Amino acid sequence: MEINHIINKCKAGEKDAFRELFSIVEKKSFHTAFLICHDHGLTEDILQETYLDCFKHIHKLKDPTAFHSWFYKILIRNSWKLVKSHRKVRLTSVEDQELEPEKYFTGLDSIQENQIMQTELEYMLLKHIQKLSPKTRIPIVLYYFNELSIEEISQIQGCLTATVKSRLYYGRQQLKVCLRPYMNEDVSHSLLKQKEVHQ
């Protein structure tokens, strides 16, 4: 079913439509939250609060085609809110967790295209994305893993499209340097190449 039709059914209060909508966004919203907070349990809390906010406020979404930017803006806001509230509690680092990279990357077409599904490389990519600053990490995650446009990301982050492009460029350069020891230059370029943007 077309997602715009599902959203309209959600706005009409159909609970089954919400289940269908959440099943569509579940995988990508999970890895987005995880790449922000680095913690499995906190990720689940973020998703629960985000889905609740979506359920309560989707009637305010005037344009169904804007759902992704609207949804991820809520998700990122809740991510930072809950991370901030847990700052006094030591968040488990990526090295301390039983990391399962395939759990976060399976089904992501942009990654599959670049053929980097070897476990060691997935681990290193995830690890180094988490080391990026928040302002750089979020555009990388939204653009490459969630396939949102630069315009959508600028709306989510509340900044100019030029700022998003700058953060993507800076993030790519950092990741290329970090990943260079683990793969050759051709694979590194393929993984982090800039997608064509249709303005």
C-alpha cells in the first residue's frame, strides 16, 4: 500500500494503519536512533516515545509527502532529549556491547550497492560513524542510510542546505581517513561517494 494512503488512514484514526506505518519505518528509525545514542535499551525508549508522538500528532501533518522529514525531526529531537536525560548514567560504548552490525545495515540499499557487508568492515564503519560529532553524524545517517534529501535534512536540522552539504562533505572526509586502513581506495570512494542531488 502506498505510504501516503497509509498516512491518510492514520490521520483518520485507523490503528491498523499505524501498525503498518511503523513496520515500514521500524528498521531505519532503529538504526538512526542507535547511531545517535549508542545504546540498545535507550534506542528502544526513543522509538517508543517517537511512535507515541507520531500517534498523537499525525493529524497535524498537512502534507503526507512530508512524513519522512516530519517523523525524523521528532525522532532526532527525542533522541537528544533522552540522551541528555541519561547523561549521568554511563552509556554503553560500542566496544562494550555485543555488536551485530548486520542488524543495523541489512536492507539498506545504499549500503548494499557498495558491497561492504563483510562483518569487520560493517563494525568499523558503525564504530567510526559513532565517533563523528552530532552535527556531522546526523546528516551522514539521514542521507546515506535513510536516503533523505539534502532539503529534507535541512528542514530536520533547521539549517541551510549549504550547511548540510558542508557537514556531509566533512563527514565523508573523516570517514574516508578512518576507513582507509581497512579497504582499498576504490572501495572507500564507492562507499562514501556523494549521491547526485536533484534540486
